Amino acid sequence: MTANLKILEEHACFGGRVARYEHASESCHGPMRFSIYLPPQTVTGRVPVVYFLAGLTCTEETFMIKAGAQRYAAEWGLALVAPDTSPRRTGIPDETRDWDLGSGASFYVDATEEPWSRHYRMHQYVAEELPALVAASFPVDGNCQALCGHSMGGHGALTIGLRHGHRYRSLSAFAPVCAPSRTPWGQKAFGVYLGSDEARWRDYDTVALLKARESQALAPMLVDQGGGDPYLERELKTQWLEGLGGGALTLRWHEGYDHSYFFIASFIGDHMAFHARHLGVT
Amino acid sequence: MTANLKILEEHACFGGRVARYEHASESCHGPMRFSIYLPPQTVTGRVPVVYFLAGLTCTEETFMIKAGAQRYAAEWGLALVAPDTSPRRTGIPDETRDWDLGSGASFYVDATEEPWSRHYRMHQYVAEELPALVAASFPVDGNCQALCGHSMGGHGALTIGLRHGHRYRSLSAFAPVCAPSRTPWGQKAFGVYLGSDEARWRDYDTVALLKARESQALAPMLVDQGGGDPYLERELKTQWLEGLGGGALTLRWHEGYDHSYFFIASFIGDHMAFHARHLGVT
């Protein structure tokens, strides 16, 4: 275990253990927290890992408590890692004023604007620092990674995965924010974190990234969207994914399902099976 | 749907729906809340039902969010009902002062002492009023019921189930408070709710009830206990169940597991399968 890691809590779970850690992040210049689930198969060796990025207002605890993914991870022999959704307590003024900006609302970008640019570097943190730390500290195979997320975290999973395709065997999302450069939550956050040059926003926009990569080989992607999601029309625009991804993207619609973790729990088993297949454990 | 029921929220979940309701309770002389999961099988008819009683500080939301039981309920075709752990906002002075007394801490008794006796009638509410309301309002078979619970709610499930054996096909508990008349949480609560005559406490004490029913036929019971549970020695005394129940009681020990919902989630599938078998759906 890396000396840098401070354990906050630990629980036996489905024959393995779920734990929560804090560490000093170089990317974010301050403490960051994450949860990890290590399945029983880690007793005999390293296992593939699925990272999960949560949505607005969530923390590193939410996914492990609400999604019910550990059961499937224990069946397939997959580790799960869920980082917090932003740095916290950075001292930035008004960091906690808005629920859709600052604490709990990083949008998984590397901020370029003051006063955010020193701490809000979640793209680098998720894509590079955290996987390196996890692979160095736990019985996890850093060459066998997948990425999943929900809402703002679905946006994070798809954009990070598309920009670092060599790092991830497969990507998936529940109700992702698909085009944040063109929808209100994203425009508010990108304007503050990235500044007014909208050309730079496209690096963090799934629809724009998919269009720019039309001729490239992409990691397999699974996206689930509830037809009863109240954020679909204004913020998510999941329908804009239709026809994109050149066959690598599977988009499924689920009538009546909303934006909640009851939706995620209902289909997380399919996502775990999807990632297990591409991570080579089936 | 009974006019008395006010819906608070509703979500699609594993092909069925999970919902939360408030209603005016006659037993508790005030509003009470519960959650219900109706599996997809309710489209074609009435289904058996498993009631779940949660522990100290929990609400009617906790079990549906944290236990991951809906997946199994959908597989077996079982409804789930989780009431709140006490009346709330009754106006009783200091009702919310202690985490182990009053709000969130009913101990599922019918209080006899002032100022609690008018509202804190959870035994009657859980055993009689709520099942009648549920059977009248939802596609649930009121003659095909099981009862499960955790900690204080494990105590509730076993004591209510033992005293109303004809109402339940099977009983189960996670880390139950087994002998509250002889352990600190229970003694504090019983002294306040039931008064100082300890003979009356035995009606709400699983160990005492099992000993008093040694020669009777009992409903099948499954109890799971974590070996790493920090409340085991002082408050739960699950080891005192060893040898009781005349063969009807199965007690399982799980090394390393604690008192959390990560423990419940790990074994709730076994409990659902146990109840499904005794409810006749397998």
C-alpha cells in the first residue's frame, strides 16, 4: 500500500471488501477521495478494473452505496473504483454556492481559468493520476481498464475514454450529458472552468469528439438512457448520439426509467457483463 | 388505490416500480411513510410480499436504496415493503434528541407510557395496519407474507413474527438485537416506552419469546450475523440464539462482515431465496 493513502473506512462485501481512501493529489493540489471494491478474486492475483464517474452532487460514496454493482463485480472478478466528483475545500470563493458548479460539479475537465485552474484538474486526475495510484497500491491490472459513468460522469467517461482510447478496453454511460458545449449545465461550467473560447470546449463534448473521430477505430461503447428522464431534452441530448460512433456505440432506450440510481441499479449488471467481456474475463 | 395514500415519489426499477407513500395511520395517530417495490409479475396478478424493518436512524428509504433487494424481488416475483422506523413530528418533547430513542428508534413496540403511548405503536402498525393497507391498495397477496429486518428491525421482525406466527410464512434477520430486555439500547428504550415492569419487556425480546415457545411449531427463521460486527457483544447478543428455535432457526456466522448495508447487500439474495421458497414461488 502506498504511504500516501489514508484509509477512511472498510467493509467486507460479497466476499471481497469495499474501502474508501483519501490521498494527496498532485493533479488537484490537495486531498482527493475515492472508493474501491476489491472482489474475492484478488486473493489469487491482479484483476481488471472498472472506473465509475458519478454525477452532479454525488461523492465517492454514492456509487458503492446505491448502484448494487459489487455483486456483479464479485461474479466477474472485477475491481471497481469510484473517485469523488470534484476537489473539495480548496479555498476557492463560492466553491459550494451552486450545486452545478464547483464542489460536486467538476465536469471532469482540466480547468484553465482562475481561480479554478490550480485544483479543478479532474480530467488529468481520472485519466492518469488515479489509475497509476490504484495500479501501484492494489491488486489491479492497470493494463486492463474500463470506464463507466452517470450523467455528468457519463460525460466524463465518454470524453476521457474517447481522448485516451488506448487506456480503456470499453466505455459505458448511463444518461450521459452528451453535448455539454451546447446545453445549459455544460455551458455554465465550461464558461467558468475553460473560458469563453468555445473551440476549447469541444475537447470535452462527446458528440463533438465522436464526429471528429468518424474514421477512427473506437473502443466499444454502451449507453443506456431512460425514456422518462426529466433531464433528457434540456441537458442530456442522448438522442444526438444516434448514428454516431461508426458501429462501436450501442445506444439503448428504456421506456419509463428516470435519472435515478434505481435506473442505474436496474442495468448495471448489463454494463458489468459488457465490460467483463471486453476486459477478457468471460 | 386507497384515497388515504399520498405518493411521494416513484421510479421504474428492474422492470417494476419502487414508490414511497405517506398515509394517515390510525395506530400511530399521525402520518406514516413506507416504500414499496412492485415487481414486474404484478402485471398479471397478486404476488407474495416481504416486509423489511430497518434499524436505528434509518427511514423508509434506506432499504430500497442500499440493500439491492429489488433485483432478487424481480427475479422471484416478490413485493417488498419497508416502513419508516418510527412515527415522526409527533410533537413529543425531545423526540429527536437521542439517536437511539424516539424518531428513528421505535424498537417496534406498542408504547404504554406517556408521552409515547399515543403515537409509538409500531408493533400494531407493522403487524396489522400496514399489511391491511398494502393488501387493499396494491396487487399483493396479504395471505402470503414474510418478514425480514436489520438490527433494531431484526428484533422487530423476529418478535412480531414470533407473536403473530399465523401471519408470516417465514422470518429472517440481519444482525438482530436479540435480547433487548438485557442489553443497553433495549433497556433504555423499553424503560421509556414500556415502563419499569420488566416482565412486560419479555413480549419484545426474541430470546425470551423463543424460550417461551420451546414446544411450539415456529415459522422457519434465517438469521445472518457478521463476525466483525462492532455491536455484537454489547447490543446484539446473537450468540444467545444458538440452540433456540427447535430446528426452525438457522443461524449463520459470516467472518469479517460488519453491521453495515454492505453486509446486508451481500446476503439479501439468500434471504430473498429463503422467503421465496417458503412463500411458494419456487
